[in-house]
Amino acid sequence: MLPLSCQSSTLRVLIADDHELTRFSLKLALANQENIELVGLASNGLEAVEMVQRHHPDVIILDLQMPVMDGLSASNQIKDIAPGTQIIAYSSLEEPKLRESNQLNNMDAFCRKDTSTPELIALVREIGNRNIK
């Protein structure tokens, strides 16, 4: 048996996006990744907030534009509930425009939807491991 310090931790990931195909694609991309566990799929911000309370993810891939509750509003509630949860703002919008308006204050990283799958997975690992160290 390995000492505890040598065992790698599994990152618990939640995906929140209103497009079913995007959720499914991200689910497939994360499915066979070592040390990553998909704990939920949300189709809007309200579902994401509820799933955070239930599943306590380490990382959330959070679409910014969704019905019922958008990602920006959801991020405020998520950080109130679970301040250590790392949130990736996942959007087709340009980051500089969002940064200028201070809309990404509760986001820990930004990822455009046209980012390659390996880059997104690397980002999930990078920010997910911030709290584990």
C-alpha cells in the first residue's frame, strides 16, 4: 500500500451547459481521464448550484450563457456555498470584454469553447489541483 502522500487525488468535476451536445461531448472527453470523476451534468445555473450542494465538486466547467440562471449568477451562489470550488468560465464570448466589465470576478479560469480538448483537460487538472496541495 502506498503512503497517503503518494496517492493521487481524484478531481470531482461538474459540467454545466445548456446545450446537450456540449454536455455530452465534455462528458465523453472526461470519461476516461485518470483521476477525474464526473459528478454531474447541469443544464442551467440553478441546477449547477443544487448539484454543488449535493456533490461538492472540485472543479466546475460553467457555461456563462444559460437559461433559468446564467453562469455569472450561478458562480456568485456557488462561491458562497463552496468558496474552494474552482470555476472555469466556459464561453464562446471574448474574455477581455468580460474582464473589462468585471463579470468574471468569481471565476478561477476562462476557457473559450473552441479550445482543444487536451487544453481544457489540462486546465481542469491545473486549477483542480490548486486546493489539493
